[in-house]
Amino acid sequence: MDVRVGDVLTLKKPHPCGGRDFDVLRVGMDFRIVCKKCGREVMVPRSKIEKNIKKIIRAEDNE
């Protein structure tokens, strides 16, 4: 799966605050993502996040 820093991920399961959209800050064996609704940063293993991605909005599309 091709996810890059700056992309926005829409996940299947919402964050406890209710937000589903996350900005990608770091990509590797685990992802550092930040919730767009509450601003909380979360580290998630690659295997877990790849199963939960619903949609990827590319960084070029956000500008």
C-alpha cells in the first residue's frame, strides 16, 4: 500500500472523539498519525492500519 507523509487517511473505525480522518506524519513499520478532529497523535503498526484504511486522500489533492 502506497501511503506517504502528508496524505489524509479515512479509517473504517472512528477515533474515540468521533473523527475518522487522520493526517500521516510518519511512515515505516508503524505509522504516526494525528486526528484531524481533536489533534491527538497516535502510533499504529502498519499491519493494523492497512486493514482499517477506507480511503486515501493524496497530499497533492489537499492543496
